[in-house]
Amino acid sequence: NITSWGDELKKYLGILFGALLMVSIVSFCGCVDGGNGTTNTANEKAIIKISGSTTVLPIAKETAKRYMMKHPNVQIEVSGGGSGFGVKQVGQGLVDIGMASRDLKASEKETYPDLVVYNIGLDGVAVVVNPNNPVSSLTKEQVKKIYAGEITNWKEVGGEDAPINVYTRDEESGTREVFHEKALDKGQITEKATVVQSNGAMKTAVKDDKNAIGYLSIGYLDSSVKGVKFDGVEPTEENVKNGQYKVSRTLHMITKGEPTGAVKDYLDYVLSPEGQAVVKEKGYMSVN
């Protein structure tokens, strides 16, 4: 039967065409591992994912923006979460670059032995109070006692008769880690302290609370808060560089294994003169 045979041929050709179409779609839309960074073959863009320290965050955002302008075939996604979060994310292979504003802990090195650390800037952690607070200088012992809850009124350290409202960071924070180690000698932090999630949140909290004390990256200092002298030393870039200001740290970007491709090229950009200029623009110190 010619009609029946023709119908069968049409049916067969339809199935064959459908199968070829599906293969073409999968080949076009599939994503493949690019070694370091993911390559989306649909739009030929390499995707770099970065997360971690809110201290390093402004550097990452600005360098990513400028790098993408020069390399339109690369898409960089940047988010915060804290240093501990960034180390965990990159260690587990969930992002390409982790950001940390402290050194790796021994436990992190043991859990993720293939992490590679890049020093991308220097910073200090300033003790801050509200601009209307007359206190402009505190000793290390005074700060330790305030954070331990042993000194609870500003009049005990030369200020007004008012309660001290203590602010601190969450335990994922690299800023907290450095402050706890270098300013508090790993001493106690009172349970009455209010926990905030970022440098920006800390600055807002201290700005809005006339009785507040907190700490944040020197790179975030501006007229909305007052950085007090710590053991007689101003929290400035110059004093961090010359070693007089002791509450300081190195800023890091971290990869799992040696980076390749777009990830390596981006890190090279961050460490280049142009990238290091961004570090300085954001209030931190160049490693060069």
C-alpha cells in the first residue's frame, strides 16, 4: 500500500529529525568544567564565583567590574558571608575564589590541604565609637575589660556617665578573628554584646548609637564613626605600614589548587598595578 508506506516514511523521518534536534540543543546549551571557573558554551562566557570576607568584598567587587569591562567574555559573581564562609566555600569547590581577612586556621589547612593563598592587601582593625563620644583614646587593657563586660560605663574610661553598648562580629568574621587575637589577647567577649554581620553593619550600628563601641576595618573608616587611639596609636594606614599599629592583618584571596584560565588571569589582574590601585582606592594598603 503506497499510502501506508508513505505514512511510515514520514513517521520515521519525524523521529529522526526530533532526535537530531535534541542532540543539537544539548550540545549547544551544555556547560562544561573549565578547570577553574565554569565555561558556559551557550554564550561563551567564563563564570568566576567569589565569596567570603566583607572586608575584601569592596576590592573584589571593583576589580571584578573593571576586569569584566576589559574581558566581556568573563562573568564574575561576588558575594560576602565572612572569611570562614569563604574558606569553606572554596575548600568544598563551591566557588572559584574565597576571600579571607585573616590567616587560615590550622583546622582549615588540615580539612582543605590543597588551598592556595594569595596576599592581595594589608589592613588594620580600628576600635570605633560614635563621633559624639568625647573618648578618643583607649588602652588595650581598657578595651579588653570593656569587651569582657568588666567596664560597663563610659565614665570609667574618661567619658560621660552612660552605659557602654558593646558591638561585635559573628564568629565567621575575619575582622572578629583579628580583633579577638590582637586587641583582646583572645579574651572573653561579653554575652551582652550585640552581634552584627559585616563592616558596613558595624559602622551603621555605631553611627546610630551614641553609647556604642565596636571595631571595623580601617578601610571603612569615615566621618560617620570615630576611630580611637589604641595604646596611644592612631588607626591609620601609615601606622599599620610602619608597624606601630598592632591590630593589623593581611587580606587574602584563596583558590583550591593552583588556578588556571580566567581565574588565574583575574588574580593576576588583582595583583597588577591597576588592581593594587583599587586596593588603595578602597582604603587598604597595597602589598607591592
